[in-house]
Amino acid sequence: MRRNHVRLVLLSGALLVVAGCASGEEWKTWREHPTHFASGDHLFFSARNGEGAPPRVKRADITLARDEGWWGKPIAVSQEQILER
């Protein structure tokens, strides 16, 4: 009986992880790229601009994103919101 309970809990947890973590589009992006981030700069940019945080985009970020081919959810800002430093 206890063994069945443990299996049920593990199976439920695995299903939540697989089904609840990413959308179909996010899974497609994961399959197309061998790593989570294109570079360390991409990682730092994503950490600085996490979910719910106001975007902080520098001109250097835009250049790096283009040159390194960053992927993921785009962050849209107007020209006036781009920081010089």
C-alpha cells in the first residue's frame, strides 16, 4: 500500500513538471537551442529583466542580442526607454 502511494506521488509530480512548466511554443524554442541562454550576457540580461520587473534595456543589450542571436520572449521598449548606460 505504501509503495503504491509513493508511486502515485512521484507520478503526479512528474506530470506537473512536464505539463505545467512550458507552453508548446516554449518547448519548440527549447528544442531549437542546445542551451538555455545564448551567452553570459544573455543570462545577465534575462536575470535583470525577469517576470514582472520593469524592463531595463541598454543599447549595448540590443547590439549583443542581434550579434549573439538571443532567443526567448522579446522585451519591447520604446526608443525613449532605452538606457544609455
